[in-house]
Amino acid sequence: MSRTGQSPRNGLAKLLWEADPDDSPQEIAAEKERFQCPACGWGAELRRNECMVCEYDQPLRPVRAGGRGDA
């Protein structure tokens, strides 16, 4: 990927931007982060600015490895 200009801040675009050109799509996808709605526990694989299940309208929080998986 071209490294000129402003880089994406999150999501799939950021993963692709930062990926090694020799990495396979499977390796790139394996690096995606998990996010969870603190209100209802809905999970997403990419950063979202609102929950798709309940009416929580703040950015979802990253799920930390070894952290609590419930809401």
C-alpha cells in the first residue's frame, strides 16, 4: 500500500494500510480487533461508532484479551 498522505485511523482500512505487502489476506484479517457494546454486550470485529443492536450511540469499547467478556 502507498504510505503517502494521511493514514486511516481504524477499521479494515487501517489493517490494510499497516499490513506487510507479503502478508496473506488471512493473516491480515487475523489481526482485526474485537469491540463490544458496554450497554448490551453486542460484539463487532471492527471499530463502530454505535451499537447495531441497542441504542447505545457511543463508540464501542475494545475487548481485551483475558478481560471480562460480558457487558
